[in-house]
Amino acid sequence: MRPARKQKAYARAGVDVDLGNRLKGRIQQLVTQTHGPQVLGKIGGFGGLFRANFSGMREPVLVASIDGVGTKLKIAFALDRHDTIGADLVNHCVNDIAVLGARPLFFLDYIGCEKLERRSFDQLLRGLSRACRAAGCALIGGETAQMPGLYRKGEYDLAGCMVGVVDGAKIIDGSKIKPGDMILGLASNGLHTNGYSLARKILFEKMRLKPSSNIDNLPGTIGEELLRVHKNYQPLLAKVPSGMIKGLAHITGGGLIDNLPRILPKKCDAIIETKSWRVPRIFQMLQRNGDVDSAEMYQVFNMGIGMVAITSERDAKRTMSILRGKQIGRIERGAGKVHLVF
């Protein structure tokens, strides 16, 4: 009878390198499905290689963004469902560069965990790969770190970096916004990836609900509502003729109140008519049960508007039709601030 193989010291300390290598070896097919001819080399190198070929652009400018998904991860842990979180991360990062007029090129991810778990790792990578394919960008690399003692058992953190490109002459920076322009809102798909710390406190501590709880005015469970995938707006935005959109704001942390000023000229204010769209039920429930002031709701949550586009009055109707959005406000003279009209 052969003696049992002795577990390696590093594995006994909580870091199983061999398991990590086996799991990473399983992702080759998933990741390469996101690759085109621009991707060189192979998965597992010290860096990802991407051949830059920007035909048709007179002045290609690279645009980069890095982000995470915040405490939405806690919902994934509670439901033991990890296939949507990766897509949330990719789509969030795509939107962050899309507001400048950029299209995505490639993406890198970082996963830090207590210990690699095969099921959650596979689901994460499937979500990342699926969203990258849908966005037309390559997943060219990443890092997976096992750090026992830093994370709770079964938990992990997730971050990603997106790199895209835009022609210098077509950068959307808000500088052409002026009084009289129209503010258009594009519907969100729930909370997206922001406000989860407050949402969890209201739903699970104050209301004593569980992720599996059903509420009459919601179509599914609380957990399903909170795991709705962050929308990717870039494919729609790319359909709008160049020059028609003067400014774009991705409505993430800070809501409409803090994100719109990032693109407003110093002498322009954004007037938002909050009754111009129907606020989704989940936000109404959070405000009512959390006793949250209306102004704070619009600073913490997207309130049903995930992306804002600003156009001239002349182009507003056509842009709305392409983006499937609606007018939610206007630009007036001011000092670079947002004013909510309730």
C-alpha cells in the first residue's frame, strides 16, 4: 500500500498553489473565446499582449478605467451565485470609458480570496468572459491571489481594468454643453453596482428580510432583484452619429447629484425633473422603509437612470429614439451644479 502523499507546507498554511494552477488551466477555452487576431501570446504569461491597430482613426487616444463592484459581492456570497458579478464588473468599466466616446479593447481582472473555490471561480470567469464577448473586448489577463487570514472563508474581492480607444477628434468631454441643451436619461437595470451598503442595511437589518424573501411588489426574490446585471450602454451609444451627443455621465456612486457635475461646464447647471420617469419599485421600497431623504436617495442610488446623455434641443428627439431614452431635464445658466425638481 502506497503511503499518502504529504500535503505541501504552503497548502497547510492555506494557499494551495497546485489547486490554483489546475483551476487556471481550466479557463483557457473560456478566455480565448474573447480573443481576436489582436491578442498575442498566451494566457498565463507575465503580461497580456495586444497588437494596436487603429485604422480609420487620425488620432487614436487610449482610455483606461479601473473599478470594482462594491458590497454587491455580499449578495452573491449569500446566494452562492457568482455568474453575474463578473458581468457587472465588465459592464461597469465599459460604461466608464464609453462616456468619453471610447470603445473597449481589452480587460484584465483581479480576484483576491481566502481560498480558491472551484465552483465560484468557474462562475466568475464565465461571467467575465460572457460580458467581454458581448462588449467586443478581449480578456487578456488577470491575477488570482489566495490570502488566508485576510478574507473570510468563502469570500473574495473582484476588480478590473478596462482599456479602450477613441479618436481624439471625437472625444466626448462636455465642453460643448450650453444652456438650452436637453438632458436624456437611459433606464437602469436596478441598483447596478452602487448603494448596496445602505440597501443591505435597510433590507436585511431594518426590515429583517432574507435574500430568499419575496415581496408583493417585486417580480422575484430580494436576492434576484439585487443581483440584476449592470447594463452595458456602449452598443447603443455607438449608434448615435458623431457630434450629436455633447456629454455623457455614467450614474454610479454619487447618483445624479454627484456624477452630472463631472461633465458640466462651470457656467451651466443641470435641472432634473424627477417626475419625468417612473422610479423603480426597489428604490421606492428602500426610501420608504429606510426613511431616507429624497435628495440623499438621488446621491446614493441611480433611481432608475443608469446613463445620462446631453444633446442640443435640435438633436434630442433623434437621439432619444436611438438610445431608447427619455428627456429628464435641461441645461440652464448656473455654476456647474445639479438641481432636482420634485
